[in-house]
Amino acid sequence: MFKDLTTVTTHLPKQAAVFLALISILISLSSGLSSAGYHRRFDGAQSDKEILDIILHRNRYDKRIKPPLQPINVNVSVVLLSLSSPDESSLHYEVEFLMHQKWIDPRLAHSHEDGVRHLYGLSHHTQIWKPDIYLIKHGTFKGIYQCLCQSISPTEVSLKLFQNGTVFYTMRRHLVLNCEGDLPIFPFDSPMCSFNIESVSNTRDQMSFHWVGPNAVDEDGAAGSMGLSPVLKNHNAYLIHNETLYCDQGEEWRGDFSCLQVRLHFTRDKWFYYTTVFVPGLILVTSSFVTFWIEWNAEPARVMLGVTTMLNFFTTSNKFRSKLPVVSNLTAMNMWDGTCMFFIYASFLEFILVNYLARWVQDPEQQKNKQENAILDSLRVVTNTLDMKELGGHLHTLGGNIEHRLKDVNQQLHHEKKLDQHGLSQEFTHATPSIPSNHSTPTTDEEASKNGGYTLHNVKKIDNYSRRIFPTTYILFVLYFFIRYHAIEGALSIDYHYY
């Protein structure tokens, strides 16, 4: 053809010759290339690279132009690869997943002798139009994968071209999500993470996203679920539920854009907090109660035990609190630490009080100068109230003993009437048992108590009552704490995120 043109140009003006040459070149290119697909049949002798070089020739394919479809339907599915969190108390979760996308581009349609063969086009992915997907999230991307010296990024996993123009594209993404947690009940909350999939510039009438595969959403609106890799790795991230769904109207803040949403529901490792926070707290608080069974005058032992438990609790609490999320409102951990610290400090103050009062009652000068003590007066009122039941029990026992003794006396009197009144009167007198007096000789402490004074016995009652009051109150608090935050509000947190 070019030879004929050369002959013709010898008889035509120069401008006409140039025009005919351009027409001949365009005709030769259009014989094999078409904007609606490549119609020539490829044989098995050509490699994928050679076929793609022809199909993606810059004179017939421009990746800046969208496929000639309205709208472009993009099928999406997601498979989780790994989940991790920096530490147990963090609300940041790292999520790594594969995103599969499938769409039809008629410009890439072609035919091959194999019939079912598809082309591997990962090396040409920069020359192919792809949906402008944007991940809307609270967080960041992790790592910079693109390198100027590489033509393929590690985030691009697979790209296949089928003969009908279908493109199956897989990419890998690694996100760091800032999740939402119910911090007032930390660590019994269930954090929830979410991210949306949207197009950057194409509205719903131009591009539409659809969940497919295991991620598909039912027609009745029931959410789908993400596929999990058989080798899914978890590190400090405990996934209990996941959802794939379409965004609500309230979440489409950019306008009428097709939007997909992914929700991940996590829980925390409760046993980690039991072994590092709650069990050590229980041990330290109950250890501080041991001082109630030590004598009041054993000052070194009681002081060492009280101060040691207090310092150990401060050290354990501050070390763990430095890793907790900072919030301005009261949390479950604040209540636990505050209550445990109160019981430890109160047991130490109880020893100081008992030691002071014991020295006060044993000091003769104090007894002479000041016969009244407000603390001991209050203690006496409480003691009298608590001892009423014991007094009633003693009186009941005493009355039963007197009644039994009177019956014995009546029987002996009846028997002695039959004997000689004069000869046996002295025997009766000697045989009649005398009713023992229930009033023993007052001791020094009892005399002091009758005289309105206080004794060491009164002071020791503080330790006796503390042995019952402190452990009972603390056990009630522990039951209330775990029933409320773990059993009730923790379960409500999971149900709330589900629905």
C-alpha cells in the first residue's frame, strides 16, 4: 500500500500526498483496534503481555475515560487477613483485608482460541481503568507501599481480564481504625469499628457498589458477614461479630453516592484484667483486714502491714492506669480503684484509732482530767444496742436454770415431809441446795464501767466489730461491681452494638 502511495505522490501535490499517507495509517490501525473491543482472534502463540500490549494500546484505550456503561456496577467482597491491637486497653485496631472488585469494561473484550482463558494483567494495572474507591474511616492507612522503583505495588494482589470484558481486581489494604468504645464501663465494653466504601467522584447514577459472595446483604435487609481467611491472625483483637451492609441515608453526607459499610465488633480479654487488676486488688484489700486480728499493742506489725498494702496498691494501680484511655467522666476502673483504696486506708485508720484509745484508757492522768471521750461514748451506744440480743439470750438461759432448780427443791420438800419433822429438820436444812448467785464478784473493769469509766475491753470491741463489718461490706461491693458492670452493662453494650 505504501508503495502505491509513493507512486501516486509523484503525480500529486505535496499536501495531497501527506493527507493520503495519514489516511492509510489510520486505516491500517483501525483494522485491528476498536473502541468496543478487539475483534481479531488471538492464538496460543501470543503471551499475555503481547495481547495486553495490543488491547491497551494508547490509540484505542484511555484509562482516564470510564467504560461506556451507565451506571457501572461494581461487585465488592472483603476477606479479613489479620486483626491486631497495640495493647489490651487501646481503642486502635489494625485491620488487614483483601478487597475483591469485579466490573465490566467492554473496551477490554477480546477473543482467544482457548475459549475460557483469561489474561493476568497485574503488570499492566497502571494502564487499566479502575473504580475510584475511597475508604471513609476514623483512622489512618498503615505503611507506604508504593515505591518509584517498582511497577507493581504490594497492595495490588491480582488482576484478571476475561474475554467478555469482565475485570476481576484484588487489592490489599491495611487500616488503623479508631474505634468507638463505652469507656464508662471499661474494661467490660465492646468496641465497635466501622469504615465505608464510596466512590470519590462518581454519583450513584454513574457507579453503583454491590456486596456479593458471603458479604451479600439479603433482600429483607439482614446484614451480611465478612469472609474470614483460614489463616486469620489475631493479636490482642477479639472479634465477636462483623457485618456488611449498605450505608444509611444519615451516613451519605457527601451526596447521593453509592456506599457500602463494614462493621467490626470486638470484645476485650476479661481474664487479662482479672489477673492483672481485680485479683491483685482483692488480695491487697483482704490483706489489710488481717490487722484486725493482731493485738492493738503490736504496732510494728500492724503499721508495716497497713503501709505495705497501701504502697503496693498505689504502685499496681498507677502502673496499669498509665495505659488506660484518658476520659473526664467516672469509669468502672475509677470506682474499683477508689473503693479498694478506701478500704485499705480505712483499715489503717482503724488501727490508729484503736491504738490511741487504748493508750487513753490506760493513762491515769487522762482518766483524772477527762472522764468523757466522744469516740468511746458513741462506741458505748453502739455496743449497748448490739448487746441487747445477747442479754436477752442470757436471761432466757438464766430463767430456765432457776425453774429447773425450783422443781428439784419442791421434790425434796415433799419427800422430807414424810420424815420426822424434828429429827430430820436439820437434815432437810443441810440437804436443801442453795441457789447460787448469778452475780459474780465485780472485777476491776466492771467496777470501772459501773462508775462511768472506760476500759481496755471497750476499746478492743472496735477490732471485734471491724472483723465483721469490713469484710462483709467489701464482699457486697465486689458482688455489686461485677454484677452491674460485667453481667448487666457489659451484655447490654454488646446487644446495643449488634442492633
